[in-house]
Amino acid sequence: MRPDQIERYKRHIFLREIGGPGQTKLRNARVFVAGAGGLGAPVIQYLAACGIGHLTIADMDAVDLSNLQRQIIYRTDDIGEAKVALAKEFVSRLNPDVSVNPIDEPITRNNIHKSIAGHDLVLDGTDNFPTRRLINRACVEAGIPLLSGAISQWEGQVSLFDVKEGTPCFDCLFPNDPAAGIAPNCSEGGVIGALPGIVGTIMALEAIKFLSGAGQCLKGEMLIFDGLWAESRKIRVKRSANCAVCTIVQERAACLA
């Protein structure tokens, strides 16, 4: 590392769980961030600050006035501008060592595999089940770990899905879309402004731990945070034997055996 990089990251380097080797792993890491909204904003901010080498940021939305209550990397003057372009500018001003690939288009079956290829970790902060299922399936097929976060009203949850390491996938936990009104997104049910910052920062922390090899990640566990009552808890999650997505990995492993 250059002297200025050592100075920038020395608080990480001082940590015995990270040190110079861990910081080098972060510098060499490639991370895909799906969504540059409430969860994506703190994820982008902290991953850029900690020195992740490359970020691919996918989001097709423009900044809206209603976003500014919680999406902290945007400003009033940014209303109407593309989020991914603003996110790239934000990262370049915060840490010019981080390269950014902005994808200003919807995530679809036609582009998801190409978009996530070559990345070490995918972080999903999107706000709808069809997109989450699309990302999950692509990650399972590509063998890329998926760090998923979700928020609604006062509560958030985070889990790391790494099927190659025996964890469940997203579809194991949520095989069916919820009935209307059961799991409203932020535009439908509202959300307290600070909650995405808390949950998104937890996602960034879990990503840093996973990529640097520090501590214990949320593999096979889900962290649930309740902001209204200031409570958090972890639950164990297991792979479903009937999961249509996980069988992809099992069938391929059987073919290679």
C-alpha cells in the first residue's frame, strides 16, 4: 500500500482481525450492490470508505424528494438525477481509489448473470420479491455469496446466503411471495428514516468481515432488528429440501461427482 493508503486505513490495520492482509483483501475485492436507495446508500458509503477495490452499483431510479428522508448520499439539488451517476460521483469524492461501474438499468433475466460475473460478493438492497428472487437464483447458479438486507416500517433483517458453504438460499426461506399487505415496501407501509442506515451499515459490516476473513459472518443465520423496541435477535435458518433453486447446485455437484 502507498503511504497515503496506510494512513487512510490504519484504523483497520491496527485491528488484529484485519491487519494489512485483511485490508489488502478488501482492496482486491469486487462487490456488486443491487439498489442504491435506503439500504444501498449506507452500504455504498461504508464500503467505499473502507477501501473496497471495485463496486458495481445497479439502480434504474432517479432521486425523488421522498428519498431524502433516508437516502443519505443524495441532496436536494440532486432531485431528478440518476442515482447510480450520483453514487459514482459520491464514491470518487470520498475515496478515489475505489473504481465504480454504474448500471443505470433494471435488473432482468437478460443482464443479471453478466452483471454479477467476476464479483466476490453480491449485496441485495432491492425492495421487491421478484427482483430478489432473480438475484438469488443468479447468485446460486454462479456460486457467488449473497448478502441480503430488507427493511419495512421499524424492522430490518440481514442474512448471508452462501449455498456452496451449505447455507440456505433466499428462496429456502421465502418460497412464496407474501400476500398483499403482509410485507409492504417503504412506499406502501412507510419506514422510519434512520432504520435503513442501521440495517445498511450492518450489511456493510458483514461484507467487510466476509471479504477480509474477520470474525463470524451471518452464514446460516438471520439478524433481525426492531427499531421500535430497540431489540435485536438472531435466528438459525436451514436449507429447504424442497427448494427449487438450491437443487441447481445439488444437481450440478452430483453430475461432477
